Amino acid sequence: GERRLCNALLPPLEAVLLLSGSLQGPQRNVQPTRNMADSEGRGESKQTGSINHAADEGDGKLHEIARVKIEGRDLTKEEKQRLRKEKKQQKKGKKDDKGPTEKGTDKEKKVAPSTASQPVTQSPAQKAQSVVPVAASVPVSESTAPTDKPSKSKAELKAERRARQEAERASKQAKKEPGSQPASSKSKAPPNELQPAVKRLPEHIQVDDPAVVRKLAKKLERQQIPLRSDYGYKVSLFSHLHQYSRKAPLTQQISIPATVIHPSIVRLGLQYSQGIIAGSNARSVALLHAFKQVIQDYSTPPNEELPRDLVNKLKPYISFLNQCRPLSASMGNAIKYIKKEISNIPSQCKEEEAKKKLLLCIDSYVNEKITLAAKAISKCAIDKISDGDVILVYGCSSLVNHILCEAFEKQRKFRVIVVDSRPRLEGREALRRLVKRGIRCTYVLISAVSYILPEVSKVFLGAHALLANGYVMSRVGTSQIALVAKAYNVPVLVCCETYKFCERVQTDSFVSNELDDPDDLIVTREGKTQLADWQSVKSLGLLNLVYDVTPPDFVDLVITELGMIPCTSVPVVLRVKNVDQ
């Protein structure tokens, strides 16, 4: 009875072993099968050896699984996994048999006759398993086809497919446009070839490119805004930046009654160019108030929508202000906010309702991003000020002055050293405000900062912008003070609102900066002006830089309305702000 049961189980088990032979045979017997195909009958003994070897292995597996079935016990996990793999391989084998490649079929024809024509002498014990190695030789021949030529990766196949698509598109475009050049010459290179990424640079840092200047002039001509001409000789390292003179403001070239510029924008641009309004916070607040006036006086033309028309109306205003003085990072963020709020107004909203909504948005922006942010920053910064501290400040930062005045009102006893530099001498205004509150102050120029730093306990600095790579952009001279403070192990704390955080990346002060009027460097002493006619000297150039960039290694802490963070956390804040928006 056991023998009959074993004989009944043998046919399905032979199919299982056939699959196992197809799994293990190709990898083991690829080289012998190739030798058979090449010799075409000359290697009969090698083929017989490989067949017998596979038959022996199959015989062992057959007896093992048959014994398990006869005993009636369950299969182990390994045996079950093996059976699952064999079933999967059987399905794959069926698919491969349905659609084999041309090379595979040719080689099958060559190998199969040779294996079929050769007589195989087997013992009676091996007759049941004789079908296993012969069947296993079929997938072996199929596997030899891809081994002759290395298979391409998915990325290479994808690149070729894209290249074909680009070529087809180019040929279709060439057919549509008669008289055009053949598409093959203008077809794009395949994507797998690395090409340098071309990034669009701002126009105000490509002044040395005549094509960019012509493009800017055409743009301003369409907007009915005159192009402001550069002034004086520029240092070659900064020849790509604009350099204007305060003696020739842009408003002299505009006929005010006939202009398309709103009067509040004209007045603001004149104040920017003359230096009457200076400082990132002051410039941003003045810009937002001017835009409020523009929105109040705006009326939607017939057959126009308010969101689209108002955004187009603001474009020449922004170009005009940029010609008067390049926009700061904080002003750029404020303009983006206003444009976003305008575009979010639904088209069915009434004009008066939409204008009220925009005015409320601007007021809330000033209140949250500047006023309340300054209070939150001062609250964090006061905790860093102890009694008896000697605090060094540079220039006139409205935020730093607010922090010091708040700390003095909370009965903190400290002394302030105000460091100043030519030609703006902004520190004098900071000195006047602090002394008016009753704070003890010392006033020095930046050339004496190394002598005064040994008695300093903390350095508080303002910022024009915080860049995405953690660098601090501020008034020129800030990096020098931070460097010397680092040498004396004095902590440097930068106070900055998050609306000044910028996605731009910069590691030096050359690529993107601002050049002020070079005539500001001319000093008259005792009625004598040494550089009065400096432009007549061809080998002489005056450089009046506005900003510099401080590496994050020189900054110990950045105090924001979100808390105290390191410079390296600027990208995180930018990412969170983008998600919120």
C-alpha cells in the first residue's frame, strides 16, 4: 500500500523537482551548456556528467519530500517556502515561454537538437528523474542570451525612452514649422548626460552684461519708467553692481503730472535714494504704508478683475523703487505677502470689501512681524543681560535700541559701548537715543574695536537679512566686529525678526551687495577737500559698500520671536513658514 501511494505521488513531485531544477540549474550549468552549444556534439561526456549530477540532486529531494508525504506529517516552514518559490518560478517560466526574445529562440534551436540527439545512458533508478535535467537545459539556454550582452539598468532604459520622446517631439515641431532647421541638430541631449543647471540671476547684479541692461531698459520703457544711469568709476570687482549718485535722483527725469507712478511711491523713492529713510524695518514699514495709500486710491477699471489688475498696477511701482535703491530682503518678503493676499481675493468680492480686507492684512503684517516680534525678541534678549554687563553695539539698529531701552526700564544695570564707522556714522543716532533714556554710553570708531573688546562681556548686533545657509547680512563692518569678538571669546548675539529670513544663499560680499554714492567718502577738513576731483584720476576708484556677510561660525546665537536658535536653523524656519503659507 505504501509503494502504491508513493507511485501515486511521484508524478506531481516530478513536476516540483522540474521547477527546482529550472531554478538551480541555469546558474550552476550555464558554462557546461555553452560548451555544448559551441562544440555541437563534441562534449558528450561533459553533458552526461552534468545530467547525472542534477539527477542525483533531484533524486535526494524527491525521496525527502516523498517520505514526508508518506509519513503524513506537515511540511516544515523551509519546505513550504521552497514550494512557494517553485510555484512563482513556474509562473515566470510560463510567461517567458510565451514571449521569448529572438536571440533566446535562436540559441534554443541550436542547443535543443544537440541535447536531444545525444543518447543518455541512465541506470533504472534514474529513469524517473531523467526528464529533470533535460527540461532544465531549456531555461539555461534562455539565460545565456542576456549573459552575452550586459542588461541595461532601469535608469538607462528610462533615459533612452526620454531621449526618443524628445526626438519625436522635435520632429513633430519641425513638421509644424515649415522652413525651420532639422530637429536633429536642435534636439536636446539625453538626460543621463549631466548638464549645468542654469539659474536666473537678478538684474541688479548683472549690470556689466549689455544684454541684461538692454532687456531692463525695454522693460522699464514699457512701464514708462526712466533708466537710472550709473555714476563714476567702479572698482572692477564690483562692476556688476549699480552705483548711483544722490546728486542726480531719478525723480529729476520724471514729469510728475504725466507719470503713471502714484505720488506716495514717488515720494518714498526719493526718500530712499537720499538716505532719509534707512534701516530694514523703517524701509519695510514705509513701503507698506505707501502701498496702503495706493490701495485706498485704487479703483478697478471696467471689464477688469481687481486681483489681476492691482498686481499689474504694483509692478511699475516696484520697478521704480528698485531703481531708486535696490530692495532689501525684508521689503521683498513684504511685497510677496501683499501679492499673495491680493491674489487670494475671490473674484466675486466687492471692491470696497476687498480693499478693506487688504488694508487689514497690511496692518496685521506690520503689527505681527515687526511690532510684536520686537517685543518678543526683547523679552528673550533681556534674560541674557545681567547686572554689570558691558554691551557692545554697532551702528544704529532699531531692534537692538529697543532691547536696551526695555532692559534699562526693568532696572538692569549695564553700560553700552557704541561702535561707529564712516561714512554714514549711524552710531551717532543710536548714541543720542540711548543717552536720552539715561543709559551710560561710550562712543568709539570701528578702528579702535580691538582695544575696547577686552572689557566687553556681550556683543549685540542687528541684521539686514539672515540667509538660508546661516550667514548674517548686515551693515558693512559687522563681520569685522564678530571676527574680533570671536578672537577675544566674547559671545556674539544677533537680534533679527523672522520676516528678514531669506532663501538666498551667499558666502561672500562680492556677488550680491549694494554700492552707495562714492562721493560720501570725500571729507572736507579745515576747508580742504583732498578728493574733490577724484573722477579725473583714471587709476582711482572709490568703493562705498553698504553690506557685508558674517559667517555662522562667528555668531553664537540668533534671537528671534520664535526663540533663541543657532544660525543653522534658518532653513528650518523658512520651511515651516512656507508650510504655514
